[in-house]
Amino acid sequence: MIRIQTIRIVTIVLLAGLALAFGGTAAAQQGGGGERRRGGAWARKHQVDKLTQKRFDKVALFYSERKWDDADRILDRLRIRSLNSEEKRWYYAWRGYLAAGRLDMKSARDNVILASQETACTQEHLDMYYAQIAQFSLQLSEWDVAIDYFNRWFKVAKEPDSPVTHYLLALAYWQKNDYDAALVPAAKAVDLSTSPNEGWLQLLLAIHLTQKNYVKAIPIYDQLIQNFPKKTYWIQLATLHGALGNYEDSLVPLQLAFTQGYLTEDAEIRRLAELLLFLELPIRSVEVMQSGIDQGTGTLDSKYYELLSNGLIMSREYDQAVGPLTQAAELSEGGSIYLRLAEVHIQRERWEEASEALAKALKKGDLPSPGQAELLMGISYYSRKLPADALRWFNKALKFPETKAEATIWRGHIERELQADAEV
């Protein structure tokens, strides 16, 4: 199963554009440029008077020194009703930023909203405020509010093609489980990025996987592996190819991960070895399993030795298979692996060893077909030129439906031989 990594919201407090928002000069606080030269009614609404300006300068100083309480006391001296729109914009903005400094994100967000509602706000101000409101809302897990203000930001932003903002919008939709809506901004964030960003690629990947767009997820895994090579990505890409039935493609990332030393756990070693066997590459499977023994990463239980021996048997290395298969049989609770060991001995024409393995198989029991073990026991004794003993085992094999026909043939053959010998 593909695991989708949980995407955490990092504390993001965008105080970008501080020069615009806080710049401690009179020109900045009074509007600057040609606007500052205006007078009359416009000035009364859109300029900060000198006394208020000095107070805002003190607030800025205390803010830079992280003296939140001192800054708040300065703001407490201001009478909101007597402030014009520009001064209120500054007042609410400062309340918001001081709250953010204390990590009170709700108060921060609500005050910046008030700042953004002042008529003195320019498009530049809204560009900054909407982004901040959206991000404060993300931290409050208020996804709908965040989405609303991100969309407002796109309408007023000087540079709307910000990959960060597209990513954060996608993140808000993701948290709402609105994967269709999240897909477009997530893809755009990746496309607009000048350099690969792991978190953005992870989000786009998670969306595709959640929507079961597995084919589209593959190139994202490729980007992650190329730029952020981690074991998790190699293994998940292999799993994805396997889920699509592309087993040869599934092998590539697993084999590369093994070559680069990423596969350090027993389950990972076995998985690669099993896939190699499935693809009929037994020699490579044996190499992988042997590395687990050499490096101490494999758990040397019955199944581990059995898997190693399976690779050797498929490679027709019967002599080499005996050792691990014997260890597997000894560690196994049932007798099935001893039965397999006997079959290997029969391939090697080591009849006495086959008889010994079959005896152990029958003694341990829990065989899927006891009759098969008894039939092979008869064959091994016959091959050892002990027909009377063989006949006894074939008679036992007659009791099982799955071996009755073959046992009957063997019994008839031995009886004819014994009769011929008696006549001689």
C-alpha cells in the first residue's frame, strides 16, 4: 500500500514587505512621494500626524526588540475614534503583528483583516495583508478563510505567479479533502518553482495518489528520487509500479536502492529477492539474500533460509541449496521443508540423504500431503536397491487419493521384479 506522508503546516508568518508596512520614516508613514504633497481633506484622511507618527516609530522600535508589552502600551495611548483611515490601518496592522509575535494567530489575523478594510489601503497594502491573513488562517486551521484570502490576493497581487502562494492555496484545499481543487495550484507551484522543492512535490504526489492517478504520480516520484534521494521514495515507486502490474519497472527502483545501500531492513531485502525470483532472476535473488546474511540485515529464520534456497534451486545449484534448505527445515515447525529438501536430494541422486530428510518430514508432520512423502520414501528405498522396504512405503502411499495411482504403478513394478527374482 502506498503511504501518503502527512503534510504538516509549518508556522509561517509572512511579514514580507516590512519596509512598506513599517518603514520608520515620516515619508513612509505619511504616504510618500507625490501623495505626501497633497493637503486639505485628503491629508486629514490619508496622512499620519507627527505625534501619532512618533508613537508608531516607538512601536516599531519595541517590535524590533521583541518588547511586545511596551509596544502595546504605546498603542493603548491612541484613541481609535480620533484616528484617520491611514492611522487606523497602521494601528490595526501593528496590533496584528504584535499578536503574531506572541503567537496569538487569531488576534493577529483579525487585526490584519481590520487593517485591510480601511479605505486608506492601497493595492500594495492589500497585496501584503491578504497574503498574511491567508497564512494566519492556515495556522488556525480555518481553511475556508485561508482559501478566500488567497483568492483575493491573486486579484490584487503585483506578482500573482508566486509558487509559494499556489502551494499554500493547494495545502488549504488538501486539508479540506478537496483534492480536485488542490490539484491545479499544487501543480502550478511545482511548475513555477525555479528549483525543486520537496514539500511541494510531496503535496502534488499525495493528491495524485489519493485520487488514484498512479500513472501521473510516477514522474513526480522520479523528480523526488533525482533531487531528494531517499529510501522511502525508491520503495514507494517500486510499490506503485507493482500495483500497476509493471513488475519489471518495479524492480528498477528497488534494485537501484539496494545498489546504493538504502535497503537495510529484513523486509526490504526479502521483497527485492522475491521480486527477482518472480521475474526469473534467481542468481540476483541469491546475491541479495546472501548480502543480508553478510551484512547482518537479514533475520535468519526459516523463511529467510527457504527463500535463499529457492533462488539456488531455480538456478539449479542443488548442492549449494542443501545447506540453507537444511537450516530452513530445522527451524521450521512443520515438515514441509524437509520434504522439499528430500526432493533436492533426489535431484542429486543422494538417495540415503533423501530417505533421512523424508523421515524427518514425516516425524515433524503437518504435511500438506503425507502420501507424497511416503511415495518419495518408496522411490528412495527402491533407488537404494531395497525393494522390500520400498514396497512397504508404496503400500502406505496407496491410502491417499493423490498418490494412489502412482503408488499402484510402483507396487506392481516391484512385485513383478520380486517375482522374477524368485523364479530365478
